Amino acid sequence: MKERQGGCLCGAVRYVMKGEPETAAICHCRHCQKQSASLFSFNLFVKEANFTQHGETRVFEDRGDSGHPSYRHFCGSCGSPILTRVSTMPGVVLVKAGTLDSLAGIQPPGLEIYTDRAPHWLAPVDGTQRFALSP
């Protein structure tokens, strides 16, 4: 089983992902834009049983358009976002792909959500299913 490692900018939080992600998705919602300080967040959907974290994260409880809570985990020292746990997706963690030590071999995203909030000049990612909101 393939393992991938990653962590935060300062190294206080490290993790191991076993196996391949279930899927990969880009989210253009305003909350992901603000958390990432970028135009979108690239998330890898991983079974919680295949994810092991070392080091403590701080957690911000967020509520998006659905009203259901999402728990955004980040390093308390450097602020790097590590993962999100979505209350409506038990047993799955959304790992922030940018925190991997290497992106080599990572599958391209299969979908883009909240595309209605993406900048009009940002081109769609080839091969993705696109949704104006969350499916």
C-alpha cells in the first residue's frame, strides 16, 4: 500500500496517508479562499482510517452555505491548514494537497465545486466535473 507523507510549514504537524485518496476536488467557496489565502483549496478525500497525524492541530469550527459544521484543522504555530473534517462526511478527512511533501503522482482533481465563486478569468481544470455550488 502506497504511503504519502506531509505536514505543516514549520514541521510541528506531520502526517501519513496510506493508499490513494478516494477522490480529489477543488473548492472555490469563499471560506476555502479565505482559509487558503488563495483562489481555491485542493482537497484529497481520504478515509480517516488511512490517515495518521503526529503533532497537535488547532481547530476552527466553520459553517458554510449548508449550515452544517466543518472542522478546519491547522498548525497552531505556523498556521498551515492541514485538513477539514466535514460533519456530513463521517469517516473521511479532506487533506489539503499543498501540505504533501511531494505532489508527484497525485491524481488530478475530478471535480470543482462552488465554481460560481471562482474568478471569471480562472480557466476550468481540464477533465473536472464542475458544480456552481456543492453537489
